[in-house]
Amino acid sequence: MASKNSYDVIFIGSGHSCWHGAVLLKMAGKSVALVERELLGGTCTNYGCNAKILLDSPIELKEALGRYEGIGLAQGAEVDWAPLMQYKKTVIGSMPNALEGLFGQFGFDVIRGEAKFVDADTVEVAGEQYHAKKFVIGTGLNYRPLDIPGKEHFRDSRDFLSLDEIPQHVTFVGGGIISMEFASICLALGRDVDIVTHGDRVLRDYPQDYVNRIVEKMKGQGANFVFNARVESLERASDGAYVLKGADGLEIRSDYVLAAVGRTANVHGLNLEGLGIEFSDRGIKVDSHLRTAVKNIYASGDVIDKDIPKLTPTAEFESNYIAMDILNPINGAIHYPPVPNLVFTLPRIAQVGVDIDEAKAAPGEYRVEEVAFGETMAWMNKAERDAHMTLVFDKKNHLVGAAVYSDDGGSFIDMLTIIINQKLGAKELGGMIFSFPTPTYGLVAAIIPLFLKK
């Protein structure tokens, strides 16, 4: 048992970067506390991933139903946003209380307020001091606004995911994941959409062939893409419309303008500088054990300055690693396996392992195979004829990278991640039996011969 205000480990944050590791430590008999200034569960649970997939799911179904119009389904499947949003608020709104009950069952103490380090063994929260042998900082990322005149008129992802109704004309500033995912929702609901970005393309970190496909699809739905744009101001007109202005005569009138131009690490206010811990807007510098310059203080999740994708699964992976590192001080350095990630556009773009575009640029090192499985598997793949997969093999014919363009991209990429991680080949996959007829069966059947290709 911990003495009052004294613990083995204090986690600053209560999201996936913290509570998974806290469970492991508590199960191992350690005294644990979580410090949280907002809702328990962090951004993903309350303001991001969970809400997004709940709201996206019926729209994905609407898209799938549309592919069957004329071949078995009548026209007219529509999404009723108002009750969907009410359902979202009920379900997602209940999650902090559910987590509080879960944490209580595990025996965590929850300390409410904002933490500030007093020294390497002490934090102050709401005027009271708490001590620990180890700390884990998992404070995540924060919205980064555009610093231009009228910036107070911009909305962010939290705002969008709580809209009681979607305005008729929505403008997104930024060409990343948030803009493209939310724009897909708006277009599926028949809204007018602009995507304004300073770059010459969107989704720069994803296979450009698939990105081009989704851009063309969105253009066909009426999306207006503005590339190489420099946004200079946002004004509110007398009729209530928002007017986005920029260089070279850029002017867009819209009902709603969302800025998604990146996020910054939640590092300010912790007094990291007072402890000599190095940090920037990119995050906290850590070593190969995820320790800061003060070795009893770790960082976990999106708040780390890292090149590994900042995703919920990587945050959970890091949280679990830190717990094991605390329990076993001679534990090895962290090693990240290939990390699958996907964009929830319609359809999804998923990828894992060796980058597809980099592999295509190095034909001496890799063999790239294109699999148009939508054309051959449409009969069991929800009539998704444009579904596509790209595979990367190394010189030893091991699968080392993959990308998928499909509504089922998440399920496919998880299967491909297992094949990559376990170095499975034709012999191993051929020695297994999969259920039939399923898309996963079709996936395996399509790739087994490619392991043997010379």
C-alpha cells in the first residue's frame, strides 16, 4: 500500500499512453496514481478516435450499400446525423465514468488537476504535493491554431466531432489525416467541401497512387482542392459566412472553417526546464528506454519527440514497455515492430512496413507487386471493385511492406502485419486453413503464389 501522497509510479495523463502500463504495474503489486486535468481516457477516448469511428461507421455502410444499388438494393440509404450525434454523445460521454470505475477496480488513485514538477521525485497538483519513485509523462498533443488575423474563427477536430448538424459548406485548412477523413464524411453527406493546403499534395506520408485515387474520387463528389495556398486571414462577413483569404487572390466563402495544420506536444507548464529535461513543440527527448534526461522520469505516447507514427497503438505499446522496464531494470531497449496505420477516408488507405513509394524507387532492393483483388473478389468483397493491394518483398522473398486501398483496409493490414512480423511465407500460410468465403481467405490465396515468384 502507498503511504499518503507517495507512490511507486505516478502517470501524468490517463490516456492509452498511461493506463495500460498502469494496469501492468498494479497487477505486479506496485502503488500507482494517474494525474488528469481533463476527462479520463485522454484525447483518443473522448475527442478523437472513438468518436470518429462511431460517426464514420454508418457512413461507411452507406457507401457499401451504394455499391449494391441496382444489383439487389434499392436507392435511398441516408444518414440521419442528428440522432447519430446524440448516440455519439451518449456512448462516448459515458466512457470517462466507465474508466473511472475500471481504474477503481484496479486500485489506481486518480489525482485531479494539472501537474507541475517540483523536483525529480515530486509533483504539485492543485496545491498539494505528491511523491513517486518513477514518473511517466503521457500528456499527448494539443491543437495548433493558425496564427493569422481571425484565428478565433477557426474550429478544430473536437468541435467538428460534436456538431449537432453538419453545415452545408465546410472548408478544411490542411491536407493531413483530419482534413481528409472529415472531408470524406462531409462529401458522403452531400455537403460542399474545400480542402486548402500549403503543399502540392495531401496525405504526404501515404502511397501517392492511393492518395491520387482518393483525391479523384473526392473531386468527383464535388470537393474543391486548393494546393500551394498561403492562407492569410479569416473574416466573418455581415451575412454570417466565413471568408478565407490568402495570397494570389484566394478567397473562399464558407459556413464552417476547420484548421488542421498539425499539433504540438503538451509540455508547457510541467516545469521540465527546471529539471533539465529537453523538449520542444515536437515533444520530449528520450533515450532508447523512453527515459528523459532525468532517468526516473519516462515519456510515453504522442508527447515523445519521435519518428515512429504517433498513434494510439504505439502509445499503448510504449506504455506497456515502460511498465516492463520499471519492473525489470535490465530490460532491453525498446524495439518497435512494423507499425500499421491507416487513414479513415472512404475507402481507407492502410500501410505497414517498408514505404511503397520508397520501394518502387529502389528496384534493386525490393520487388513490388500490385494486386487488384477488388476486380477478382468483388463477389465476396462487398462489390468493392476498386479495392487494391500493393506488396513489397525483399531479396529473400520475405514480405516487408504492404499498402491497401479498401473499406476493409484495417482488417487486411492487420493480417499483413502478422505475416510481416512472423516472417510467414508460402509454406507457413499454405500450412494453415482459413474460413471460406471471406475477404481474408481471398487475401491469403492471392499472396501465397507471390512468395514463390522469381
